[in-house]
Amino acid sequence: MPQNAKLQSRHLLGLQHVPAEDIQLILHWAGHFKEVINRPIKRVPSLRDLTVANLFFENSTRTRLSFELAEKRLSADVVNFSASTSSVKKGETLNDTVSNILAMKVDLVVIRHSEAGVAHFLADRVPAHIVNAGDGTHEHPTQALLDAFTMQERIGSLEGKKVVIVGDILHSRVALSNIFGLQKLGVHVAVSGPSTLIPRAISELGVEVIDHLDDALEWADVANVLRVQHERMDRAFFPSIREYHKRYGITMERLNRLKQVPLILHPGPINRGVELTSEVADSPYAAILNQVENGVAVRMAVLYLLASQSAPQNVV
Amino acid sequence: MAQKTLLNQRDCAVTISRLCHQINEVHVPWDRTVLVGLQPRGAKLLKALVAQLEAEFATGPVANGLLDITFHRDDFRRREEPLAASPTEMNVLIEGKRVIIIDDVLYTGRSVRAALDALGDFGRPERVELCVLIDRRFSRELPIQPDYSGRRVDALNHERVRLNWNGSTLESVLLESPEYAPER
């Protein structure tokens, strides 16, 4: 484990092109920050002279709060921007919005947008470090990192382990980032869900498709259960919520039939009674609240490692 | 590379013993004192001091913890690479206590400054003292001095002080001087 290594990229745009050592490095540092956020005083001064802008062009509660908390616990100055309350409504272009914010001397930008590739677009144009907090149906790297961190914490090293991603793979940036990230850590990844919600080319990523949820759960060490994203569905992908729940919802009865119950993760927010019943979500099999806690630690690690790349005089 | 022995094994034992006596004299009875070692290199000295205090001075269990100061350092982003962090193991409250910071070598004083900052995360101590084995006395960049020091050393900036531990025993302290080529 190269403890003193740096990240190879100036930005965290997605996990597709991030080398395995960098993922390991982030997870390693997240362990230290987890210790920090469990102290009586949960704040360290590392990012004291830096400003972070959180640009959320798409609604988000927990990711934005998690980033904001991570930034504040590193003592950065934070400016928040959400599309619903800003000049985007008045017709400003993305480029203009961003130039304006950068004119305010921001060192790091955390961005979420409903279009894929926006983080890359910014990374090519602005001198700040960019962290992708979700771009359309493309990637959501910090979520995948915190999922991996939570799995590691609960089941140990991920090398050779089996993870199934359940549900709406087609619209999920979490699924894609999970696949890229976990495969680099030596995990066998499979997906399970309604065939209408599984991209046809998924096998090209080396991902197995398991049609029946019961088979998938029996096979897996971890099940990462995704939210059914009604807001991204422009047509009917399955007959009804009830039908979905019957075939792909995780219930206690289903888990009780298994020889060994896998660890259950969910990126939130949960549609209780759709992907997971309340009974499962609140059971010891689920690590959902661990994921929320670890999210702050992992995001602190990402911000810390990116910020450590630039000396103060080089920051624009 | 030239090497000079600052402390041999006997000197090491005598020095650690003397530090224990000095600390004990000030801190007896041991009900309000906490020893805090700085990670990573102060940890072994902390363990040696605690073991000897408990064995020879009837102190009872000495409250102690290990503090990592990585996130409080002032040279973050001024170095090529991020520094490696070590775990902080502070399972003691220092609110209202008398804290002794333990480290192996006092050099610029910046680690101690960061440690004072980091200690604030665990409460407000009544007072804080500093105990180091080696004090490189002419190299300070901040107004920080030790309350207890094992040996004062005059070392040049390019020289290094190295402690050789064999398990929990300090075997020697060396001063290493890389070849020095004076300009012609």
C-alpha cells in the first residue's frame, strides 16, 4: 500500500479511468478521516485556506449535505449553489455560471448535473479541481467509493468477492461507477433486474447478468440495491410497482430462504416497499446508515488528496 | 556518511530513567496527568516512559494516548506529496488535565505547534508540557522549548538524529552526517 503516493489525476470525474492504486489510496485515507469524524471535535484544519463551490444543477439532499459536511470538517470555506435558486433559471449558460463562480477564486468545484459529461466539460475549461457528484446517467464516483469502503469495512478485502447490483441499471450512474470501481479492486460484478432496465451492452464490461433475484442473492457476498428512478423514466419499463416489488424487491422472506444472506447496500433515498421492505432496510443485514457515515469520510479523503496536489502559489 | 553516537545503550537507559524521575517529581500524585505521544515516532518513547513510571514510581496506571498531527500540519500543500497519517488513539479525556506531550526529537517546533492545535480536539487541558529525548536546540523556527529533555544536541540542518529501538528498548541514538563538501 503506497501510503505516500499522490492521485494521478487533478480531478475526480469518474472511476472508469482511475487506476486501482488511486482507489486504494482514497479508501486508505478515508479510514483516517473516519477516525477524525468520530472524535469529540470533528474538525481538522487541513483545507483552511481553500474555497470549495458546490454546484448542484440537479436536486440532491444527501450527497450535497455529505459534501458540505466533508468540506466543513476539513475547515474549507464553502459556497453553495443550487440551480433552482440561481441565475440558471434566468437563462445563463453553464460556461458563464462557472466563469462567474471561478472569478470568485474557487479552488475546488463539486458539481452535479443532469447531463452526462458536464464534469469533464468543466475540467477542460477551468483551473480548479473538479469532483463529479453525479452527471446524468454516467458516473457518480464518490458514491461508488463509499460503497466499496463500506463493503471493505463489513466483509474485509474485496479481492475475489462477488457483488450483485440489483434494479434499475439503465438509469443508474451509481451502477456504472460501482462496476468500474469494484472490478478494479478485483471484485466479480453481476447485475440483476428487469431486462428492460439492463443495458444491452452491459456484458461488454465483463458483467454477468443474473435474471432471477434469488439466484443472484445466493451467489453474492454483497447486494447493492438501487433506487427505482421514476424521474428518469420517460416510458413504462415495467408493468407496475407491485410487479417490480414482487420480482425484484428484497423482502425478509426472500432472505430467509438463502443459505447465507449477503450484505445489503442502498445508495438512498429508499423507496420503502419497492426495492427493499422496511424490515430489510432496518435489519442488521443492511449497511445503509454506515454508507451515509462513510460518505463523509470518503469525500474528505477525495478533497484532501486533490487539494494536496497544488501548492498555494499555483492555485488560481 | 559519517555517524556519531550521541547516546549508547547505557546512556539511553540512564536518560529515560532521569526523565521519569523529573516527570514524577512534578506530577505526583498521578491523578490529573495524561501523557500524549506524537505519532509515529513519539509512540515508542511514550510506551517506555509509561512502563517505567508504572513499574518504579507507584504511579498506578498512567493515563496516556497517541496523537496523530497530520491534518494539523502547516506544511500541507507545501510539500510534493501528502504526508502519511497514523491512527490517533486518544481514549482519554484531557479536559482540565495536565498533559505532557512526548516526542523523540524536537527540531523546528512545528510538530509541537500542530500537536497543540490537535490537542484542542480532545478538550482544554489545565496545562501542557513538553518532553523530548533529543533537543536540537539551535534549529527552532517557533518559540517552543521543552520542559524535560534527555540530551541537548547541536546539529546542522543537513544532519539527522536517528533513534534505534530494539523492540521496546532504546539501544542507541546516532547523529548521521551526509558527506559535506565545502564550496571552493
